[in-house]
Amino acid sequence: MEDGDPVGRIMKQKPVLEQTDVEIIINACCQAALTSKANVSIAVVDDGGNLMQFLRMDGANLASVEVAPAKARTAALTGGDSSHVEQAISSGRTSLLSLQGVLSQTCALMAGGLVLCHEDVVVGAIGVSGMTPELDSFVANAGLQMFQTLQT
């Protein structure tokens, strides 16, 4: 038994994203967007879907301001890429359309949201919006790849 712990149990610890991680992720996404001439908005959220940082690039459409954080939130709260939800709905799992109401938060059930995991624990997610699903996912993936290199 630990001193001060009457049941001999220690609270578990979990990894969390730090602001320096988020800045590196956003920068990697921004570089990929610039290289691809993609005018996008980029959001990074924590494991609870709370916004940590947001960037609207010059020329990004106004809707992307709302959609990028919603894509990131969807990935963080479901623990999977937002495109998986979109694919499941397209395959007939229409009950997933109720996800936004159940979560009581704005979600976007479309490609462009990628989950960030450290040691199999969700620590947050990236959301990118403003271009095609493929290009949004490409830009988000640049941030994911950079995040994964930070862990090695």
C-alpha cells in the first residue's frame, strides 16, 4: 500500500499533447498545404475534442473554419479517422448520423480528420478542411507523420 493510498492503488497516468507538439504538427500540415497549393484550415484538438490550435491559411473558404475543428473532434472522440465514419455511413450504417447529437458537440462525418495516438492512447486529432477529401487528408497526414516522428 502506498502512503496516503488506502486501497493500495495508484492512479493511472496518460500521455497528453503539449503546445510544442501541436505547433510542430500545425507547421508540418502548413508546409504540405503550401507545397500542394491547398488553401485550408487546420485544427488540432486534445483527446476530449477541445481546440488546442487553429490556423486558417490565406484563401481558405469560410466553411473550413467550422469544418476543420469538427473533423478533428470527430476523430478524437471516436478514436478513429473521420473518413472511417463517412465510409461506414456510405455502407449503410446510417445510425452513425446521430453521432453529433449523442456527442453533444459539432462533428463532421467526412474525410480530413486523423486521430493522434501515443502508446495506443488517443491524445488528440488533426482536422483539415477546405479542399477535396483527398487533399484534406493528405495535408492532415503530413501532421500525423510528423507527430509519429516525435515519438521515436
